[in-house]
Amino acid sequence: MKKCPYFLMAIGFAFNAASAMAICSPVPGAEQLWSKVTVRWIFVGELHGSNETPAAFRDLVCDALARGRTVTVALERPTSEQAALDGMLSGKDLTAAKETLLLKPDWKNGMDGRASQAMLRLLLDLRELRRAYPDLAVAAFDAPYTGTSPGARDEAMGHALLALGNTSPQSLILILTGNMHAMQAPIHGYDLAAMFLPPQERLSLEVTDRGGESWADYDTGCGASKGGVPDKDATRPRGIFLDPSLAPYGKVDGILSLGVALTASAPAAGEPSPQPACRVKFFQQHIQGASQ
């Protein structure tokens, strides 16, 4: 009996989907997100620089795709990187695509955790998922901004996300960003990125953890630094909990509990040479601390 080509295509799609999903782990409680039919933008607000949050974010993308949602992933990357991100997602020559991306200024010199090895792995995982879900897209939304007001960047980011929703009206937009940008009330006297989206169409999660280390860039230096966003309940398991009162900081709709301690993820492009000033400060601080 001759098999119908559509039957063979269905088998191939199912195989690709199963293969792609093998990189994912379930996120308990994620179904609560997809059941909110009016929500189009979902923020995952992180402390930059860990291995664990980009991996958990990938698992949320997997869950949404498996439930039949069309997904656009929005990353806190400069919009000038869009072509390089497209290359990472769908370019035929992955080696060339990686080289192009890592030569971008904010990857080549990025020291604040947003250009980490974990973020690069996220892009590689999204590339794998796209083999089974060709409608999956990745968009940079850290838009150029003008002016000197401290809220100008958040306003530009909010407008970029709003425009992304207008150009992709069928997509659920899953956003990985710094936790402050995901908050729904002013922190330093100005509106944050999430606040520029329709309230009934957005949902914000704050990522919580059990301490550990993340790769950070502070005035005192950059590198693997202790601390995280500790959950109010140190025994809380991994999962989504939609209760605003559970968030350690700011106004959000709930938390994504990692249920583990953070581990730091270093820059994907390696450390710039000569060493940036923040690393010099970091080493000086640690050498002095070790000698006391």
C-alpha cells in the first residue's frame, strides 16, 4: 500500500517536534498562563547572568508551542542585532551565524549577563525548536532612545514591544528581560517598559531563586557575584505561581520560582582584551579580600 505524502509529512513533523521537545523540561503551573485568552505579552523578569533563568524561559517557550500557540520570543537585546538574531534562528551556516553575533558590540564587550553563555544556549535551543515550529520568531526590543530622562529607555522598550504586538497580532509574545522592566508600577519615579502595554493584555512574572551566584556588572566590578532574588519561601518548588504577594520586589502578577540556587554564566564571547575596567575592579576587590 502506497503511503500518502501528507501522512509521511505528519510523521516527520511529529518526529521533529518530539526531538525538539527533548531539550525541554515541564514548568508546573504554566497552563495558567496560556489559559488567559486576553494576554498577549508575558514578561519574565530576571536577574541577568544566571544559567538557570534562560533555561527555564526556554521551557516556557516549549510549553506554549506544545499547546499550539504561535510564539514570538522578545529578548532584551539591541534592535541593531536583529539580523544577527535571525541568522542564529534560521541561517544555514550556524558557525558563521555565531561568529557574526558574537562580534556585535554588545556581545563582544557585554559584561552584564545579557550576553552570557546561557543566553547563547537559549538561542541555539530556539533554533532547534524552530525546526519543528517554523513560525517561532525571535525579536530584539532594546530600542534606541533619545533624551536624558532616566525613563527614556524603558519608554522606548515599551513602544518597541507594543509595535511588535501590532506586527504579529497572532503571536503570544514571551519576553525575557531584567526584572525591573517587567514591573507594573514605577520604581524610580518613571514608568517601566511593561506599563506601556495594555494592562488587560500583559502579564508579568518575577523570577525567584534560592540564592547562589549570577554574572553581574556593578560599579564595584563585574563577574560572578553572590546573591539573587530569593523566594519568600526557601522551600518553594519550581513552577509558576500567580499571586502578586509572592513577589519579593515591585508590582507583578506572580513569580516563576526556579526552586534552585543560581549559578553564574560568563560572557559568551569571552572577556574583552584588554580587560574592561569593571573586571579590574572585581579582581582587585577579590585579591584584597583574599589577602586580609
